[in-house]
Amino acid sequence: MSLNLKSKLPNLEQSIFSKMSQMAVAHKAINLSQGFPDFEADPELISLMQQSLYGNYNQYAPMGGIYSLREAIAAKTERCYGQTYHPENEITLTAGATQAIYTAIASTIYPGDEVIIFKPAYDCYEPSVIAQGGIPVLLQLNSDFHIDWEAFRKALNSKTRMVILNTPHNPSGTILKDADLLTLEALLKPTDTLVLSDEVYEHLVFDNGLHQSVSKYPGLKERSFICASFGKTFHITGWKMGYCMAPEALMKEFRKIHEFVVFSVNHPAQRAIAEYMKDSSRYEALRALFQEKRDLFLGGIQGSRFAFTPAEGTYFQLLDYSEISPQSDLDFAEWLLRDKGVAAIPISVFNLNRQDNHQLRFCFAKKSETLKRACDILCRL
Ligand code: PMP
Ligand code: GLN
């Protein structure tokens, strides 16, 4: 029997994150590939989750999320960026940032609409656009991972429905600067182009750097979906909890799709996170924790033959291995995993035309002993 199945994503391969993590398990390698912590979440948060589970919060939450969590998100956004989002109609809880990103795209992109994506890019943007019949317009970042605004200006046209930003940036660890966002704001002013801003690493910024949320730029805020992740912020990637913020008119459309993708998300987790967020000092502690981890990792590879620019944000560090091997990044990553026991992510898979700059991405959201063991190996290469 022919089902006449026509794949919406015929060219999609297994994600590099799943592939490297599976191989890391199979070869018992130290897994610095997929981005997740190898340490536990705060016991206080786990205990709040237990209290929710025993506290009769096990039925559906309201479609947009419980109000106290939406209020906590609004208060945090006001505190961090001085910006107001109304909990009633401008904030929606989602099953991780992935669902927020998919929903924002599905609710606004029609077949033939162009969506500008900067490469290297996180892997969920392009398939989400293609699944709606949208056309990804891919622009490679400079060798220092900054946006070529002249190339952007040339790509912008009447079919450009959306531009996707990601700051702090996965995989490069760079952050967008005030001048970038001012340039974007000016370029988009005469257009009706929307912005999807993936800010999942907003609290992981180092060396007193500043996360520039698009919410701080009025000409961007009015046209932006901002997507965030509690998984990244509170070391609970497995809970799959995130949210989207957008002006009311955009959020209204977002919720029409959200309702039928998921309706509402994990109720006990929402309760736990809402309680946990009451203590605002947690964010400062988080910054310090990851600064220490980044510095430990950079200190650990100081004597190695890898070249690098310290990550400004995220929990990823790029290392250039050109001095160690002429191999492609896919081959080098596989050799490093199988023969040396350290798993990392090759960057070419995220680049335009799979451009290979001989760089691997290492996740430093790991226990000190894990980082030390990995650095010892990396220094011997
Ligand atoms: N965006 C980026 C840049 C990411 O690295 C990730 C991975 N966490 C996501 C979105 C997805 O976040 P979540 O796990 O909350 O779905
Ligand atoms: N965000 C994670 C990373 O960049 C991966 C999450 C996933 O596997 N989809 O490593």
C-alpha cells in the first residue's frame, strides 16, 4: 500500500546533539557535547517540585500558564531590563524554549515568507520555518561571529517576514552589543518584519558583560517574540519549561497555535518555579557559578594547543584545533570521542554550506572534577 507520504522535512538528519551524546554514552566518553549540566538542580527547587506534586497541583494549568509564574516573569523582566510585559496577555508558559520558538514561527509564517537566520545557528530554527512553507534566508556571521549588517541590509526585502536573533549566541558564546541592536532597530523601522529573539542564555554572561535583550529597544520590542528557558537558567533541562513574551497582538496569535500544540504546560513545575523565583538573588548566584566554571575550563586548557577567544556568554566554549590536526571537524570530533574519551560538538553542521573552520564546541556546565578530567586530556593533545 502506498501512503504517498511526503516528508515536510525530507533532508533532516539526526541532531548532532543526540548523535554525540549517544556516542559519548556508548564509548564512556566525558560528555561536553550536548548542552546540559552534569550537576543537580538546587535541592530547594526539587523540594518545591515535591511540594507541588503533593499539593494538589496535578491537573491542567490555565492555557497561558499560572498567573503567579507569569507575574514572577514580568517582575524579573522589569528588574533586569526595566521593561513591562503584562502577565495577562503578553506572557505565555511553554514546554521549553523549543516550543516557544516553534509556536512563534507557526503563528506568523506563511508559505513563501522569508525568514533571516544567522549561521552558525541553533538547530531548531530552520526546520520550524520550513515546516510552515517559509523560506530560510541564511547569512553567515563574520569569522568573529558578528553580524555583517551590510549583508543583512541587502537581504532585507518586502518578503522578509521575520529575523531570528540569538544572544548570547549558541554555539559561538558571543553576545550582541548595543550598537548591533540599534542598527537592527533602524533597519527594521520602515518594515513590518517581525523579530524572534532567542534569549535562553540571558543570565549566563561573563566578565561583567551586559545581555542586551531586544525588549530594551522600543522599535524592536513592538515587533518581537522573546523566547526563554528555565531549563538553561535553573539546571532543569529535563523539565522542558520555558516561556514567550510579546506585545499583546503578537501574543494573541501565538496563543491560538499554543492552545493546539500543547494547550498548557506542566502545572506542578510551574508552581515550583513560581515559588523559587520569589528570591531574586538566585540570578546573581547563577552568573557567579558559571563565571567560575568558564574560568576553570579556560584555566585548564591554558597550556594546550587549542586556540580560543573566551566565551562572553552561554555555557559553551569554542576551541580551534588547527594546530593539533588538519582533520575535518566531524572527523576530529569523532576521533576525540572514540580515541581520547572527550565528546564535543563540531561547528560545521551549524554553518552555511557546512563551512568547516576547525572548531569544536565544549559545554562547561559540568562539575569541577569533570572539567578537570577533560582538560587533562585536552592538554595532552
Ligand atoms: N535555543 C538555544 C540557543 C538553545 O541552546 C536551546 C537548548 N536549550 C534552546 C533554544 C531550547 O531550549 P529548551 O531546552 O528550553 O527547549
Ligand atoms: N541546547 C542544547 C545544545 O545546544 C541541545 C538541546 C537538544 O539536544 N535539542 O547543546
